[in-house]
Amino acid sequence: MDDRFAGLGSFVQAVEAGSFALAAERMGVSRSAVGKTIAKLEQRLRVRLFHRTTRRQSLTEEGQAFYEHCLRVLSELDAAEAVLDGGRRAPRGKLRVSVPVLFGRHCVAPVLFRLARAHPELTVEMSFSDGVVDLLEEGFDLAVRIGALPDSASLAARRLGAQSMAICAAPSYLAEHGRPKCVGELARHAGIVYSRPGYDKAWPVRDLDGHVQQVRIDARLRLDDVQAIADAAIAGAGLAWLPCWLVAAYVREGLLELVMDCQRVVASDIHAVWPHSRYLPSKTRAAIDALAAEIPLLGI
């Protein structure tokens, strides 16, 4: 490659990461290696690209102009590689994916494990978190998200399917408190609610006329782990709004009973989300296609 391209990738990573240390972490190299690369680039260009202090770094005026040109150059290189990817159709390189904790473990990870086994040149790195990560800032290629997506000019998305939901409770709870027969009776019961900072969602349920009602139940327990909610429901703590793929086995075993099935409880959309780009690398495209083929989930 022309020596003029040397260091461009490290420079762009350093700008977007906000520090040499974070850029080095994303690239899998040492901080000193990034610093030396940037220093050589500045020496060759005969300009200072960054203002550096002990606490922070920022672009100089020349650095900002150079960064904007670098983005265009690297975008063209990405496009050229994507064309080759499209012809080769063999996923390769490292694919970083962010997924919800329990859904990721049970429903996404098996799909990506099979994809990695089928393509020896592909490395899959998964991060499990129920929080919404910043794909661009944290360097992810792809995320799987459940629920409505906010509008975003920087992200692209594809609907993978729907997560069917149900409201259920332990037989012991229903024997003591009765079984709600309609949407209006749900609010009289104790609930086990999924809760975390920034998340406060009602239970969307269809009434007998088919209209969707947003139900808010007396939350006796608020938990940020779906499995813990299922465990609490099995213990008789109240009604729980849970994905069908999780509760199906508990219903078969008699540990939980359906109060309202997936015909009454509104499903949650599942999306693949990735940084918007004119060209999609084959590794990302292959993962999205595999998830779209296997993610659609049946209710109970």
C-alpha cells in the first residue's frame, strides 16, 4: 500500500474514540503503538493533528480538515472491500455484536456460534447487556434490540421477527388470589415488573374487543433480570409479563400457568441494528441473514 495511507486508520480511530488508549483497545494494540503511529503521521505531514494535555486531546484546525478527508478516503476503501466481500460471500474478520443478556444467551448466541463454525475466518465477539450501547462509540458492528427503535440518522435496522409475550403466574398464586379474566382485572393483582434506569414500560394487552390497552400493575417487585422475574413468578410472587420462549417449558412442567397468552399480549419487535453505511461488509450481512432466518419465534 502507498506509504501515504500509513496511519490513517489509527488516526481516525483515535479521533472517534476520543483517546489513544481507547483507540488502542478497539484496535487490539498498545497505547504506545497508536501514539507512535500518530507521531510519525504528524512528522510526515509536518503539522500537529492533536492538541494534547494530560487529561484530554482535541483536534487542531489542520487535524479536523485532515480527519474529514480521511473519512472520505477510508469510505472509498470500505466500499472497494465490500464489493470484494459481495463477490466472495465468505464472512471473515472480527464481528463485534451487542445483545440483550438472556435473549442473547438463549436465542442469538446459538445462531452466531453456528455461523462462526461454518466460516473459519470469522471471529465473533459478543457483549451481553440489557442497556442500549452506542455502537459507533463502542465499536460494535451489530446489535440485536427488542422493542421500538428511536429514529436515528447514524444507524440502519432490519426487523428480524417478533418476541411473543405472555402473562403468567404460579398455580399457588392463582389459587390464592384468583385468575384475572379481563384486562381490567390485571391491575388488582401484584406484579413482577422489569425495571432499569431509563426503562418504564406498561404491559400492552388486547382487550376482548381487540383494542390494545397499556396496563400498569402494582409492582411489588421490580427486577432488571428476566430470569429473576420468571423465578419470582414461579415462587408465587405475582403476575409476570415474560417472553414465550422462556416460559414455555415452565408451563409444560406446571410451574407456571398462562393468564393471557400471546394472542392477547402484544409481541415485541426484534431488530438487528448496525452503523449506517453505503456498503455492508459480508461478515455483518451474513450475521443479519442468519438471525433473520432463525429468530422468528412462536408463541404458546
